Amino acid sequence: MTVLELLKQDAALALPRLSSIPEPVALLRALAAGGIHVVEFAFTTPGVADVIAASVDVDGVRVGAGTVVTAAQAREAIAAGASFLVTPGVVTEVAEAATVPVIMGAFTPTEALTAVSLGAAAVKIFPASTVGPAYFTHLHGPFPDMPLVASGGLHEGNAGEYIRAGALAVTAGSSVVSAADVASGNWDAVTARASAFIVAARS
């Protein structure tokens, strides 16, 4: 399945924004067991290219690079095996360098339209919690076919609201993947939180 097909199926992707990810394969398997099959490893994590390279062969999971803000980072991530890129905002040089789908960050309608004009496969509205679910309903008025991903401030308690408002998928961050669980290898906890997040998103 493509990244967008998996996002539509799961209604979620995971963003483990951590200072260290010592066991990426175990983390991916825990997330997949909970129903999340698209994972974004951010460039804010030191050595993220190595994390991506170690993760690309996990069955059924698509691994991408997040917080991509330069063409050099885009090329590095793709060389490591990233199957998609995520930017925090509209970044023309990333769109031009990418040979994989880009989920491009945006906040305003103008930025969202610009992202699509640059070839974005989907538009990430960030920070989503600043504007709330109703904003997604409003965006779908003029842009009914634009795939939107909600990111920033999402958790089990509000994820479903964004899907019902028209988001293709929602981003699971620290509410699902905590630094403590990753450091201790508490993969059962990660799986349980991922499962709860997926249930909430689809409800």
C-alpha cells in the first residue's frame, strides 16, 4: 500500500520526537501491533538518517523523515530509505529535491494551496490544536479534495474530532510514544497507547 493508502486505512501516523531512539525496529513493531503503520522520524532526533536506515525493512510499515527543512536533509533521508518526507511549513527546496511523496506543512489557506501547487501529496495543518477541528471543516469548503493531516496537540481525547471534521489522518506524538517507554523498552505500553489512539481516531 502507498503511504496515503495506509494513512487513510489507519487514520493516523506516529511522530516519536525523541532525543534518542536506540531500538527503532522494536518501536515500529510495537506501533504496528497497535495499528499505526506510518511513522515519521524527525530530523530533531540526532542521527535520524541511521534510525531510518535501520527501520526500512519492517514489514507493513512505511517510514519517513519529518521536520525536513532543506534539500540536503531531503536527499539524506531519501538515501537512507525514507518513503516519504514531512515538512513543518511550506519549503520549496524540499519539494524540488524530493523523489518520494511530501506531506507539506501549512497553516493558512494560502499556504495549503501553495503546498499543493508544489506537488505535496498531502497537507499537514500545524499546529492543529491552535485552530481546532472546525478549521478542517472550513478548509474543505474551498478545497474538498485536499488530503489534510492534523498535527500538534493531538491525543486520544480529541483525535476523532479532527477525523470527523475531514482530516485524512491525525498525528500521534508523545501521547502515544513517550521517552520513558522508549528508554525502558516498554513496548507493550506503546502498543496499548497506539491501539487506544487508533480506536479514538476512528470513533
